[in-house]
Amino acid sequence: MKNNRDAGLPWGPVVKTLEKWRGDMEEPSVGTVAEQYSRDPWAVLVSTILSLRTKDEVTLAASARLLEKAAAPAELAALDEETIAALAYPAGFYRTKAANLKKIAAILLERYGGEVPSDMDQLLALPGVGRKTANLVLTEAFDLPGICVDVHVHRICNRAGWVRTKNPEETEMALREALPRKYWKGINALLVLYGQQICRPVSPYCSRCVIAAHCGRNGVEKSR
């Protein structure tokens, strides 16, 4: 991977501009769940898994249903997989997520005393947990440094020319080099909202972009 550091990017003004644009918009679904459940690691882990390829409103509803019945790993482990799937529906791939959550609950009870670990490698060893999920758990539940990179963060950072990477994991590593640590935790929520509303995958709203001066518009063939 090439050195992706953009030495000339004024990260401070970019982040502050995005924060001003965001105003008092609601957090993405996982952040909302984290606040509602007092940063409980189990709640954050469950909602993050449910959020994969799922709209925020669906994630919030499914998380509420599941956590009402299973507020801790032991309670979820006592449920059968069909019940978990019904509670998770209509989240994307809800049956696969139900199976993974059932396995995760068993692992947490067997290896970690029913607690969610605060270690990246231990989180990554759980079924269905990738770097995005692990980073969200570390940042939202444990207030540890991490950069959560999903499709929005990956797309915007490459479209703007802040990094030149092939996949979200490369983007995370590039941002760990280039982005000042004080912005690590907050960059995901900002760029997720921006990607959902302005910097869309196809035909982004470049005419409304508040950070256009810092965007190279790489790969943008059509915009609004």
C-alpha cells in the first residue's frame, strides 16, 4: 500500500465544518443505542452486528426488540435461534446475524465471564465481527481510540483524495497515519451522515457540499 498521508489537508477545519453542518442531527443508529443503554458493551455489540447492511431505523427497532428480551449474553443464550432471528427481522441477513449472536453469547459466557472484551484481537475472533464492528465497540462502549471505516468513510475519503486505498481496512490504516488522534472517534459518525445525505454513492450532491474546497471529486462523473 502506498503512503496515503495527505500532508496538506487541514483536518481541523474539515472536521469543524462537518460538525457545523451536522448541527443537532441524530447519531447514526449504533451511537444512538450506545447513548440509550449507557455505553453498555453488549448493547453496542448487538446493535453493531444488526446494523450491517441495514438502515438505521430498522437497526434501532431490531436492537430495541432484541435487547428487551436479551439484555445480557446469558439471556440471549437462553433463546433459540429462530426466536433471535424473529426479533432481528427485518435487518439484513437476519438469520445469519441471529446464528452469530447465539454463538457470540456462548463464547462470552465460556471465555469472558459474560463480558464483552475490550481487546481488538479478541473481538475479531468472535463470529461475524470485523474491524468495523470491533472499532465501534471499542470507541462507543469503552471510549478507546479507534477509527471505524464503513462504506461511507471509505468512499468519501477516496473520492476526496484524502487517501488512495482499495478497501475499508486499508482506509483505516491510512487514516491512522494521517488523521490526528483526537478526531479518530468522531470521524465515522460525521462521514456516515454526510455519505447518507450529501456525498451519495451515485450522483452526489456536490452543489451542497460544505467541504468542496478539500475534495478532488475522484471518480465523480455525474453530480447534482
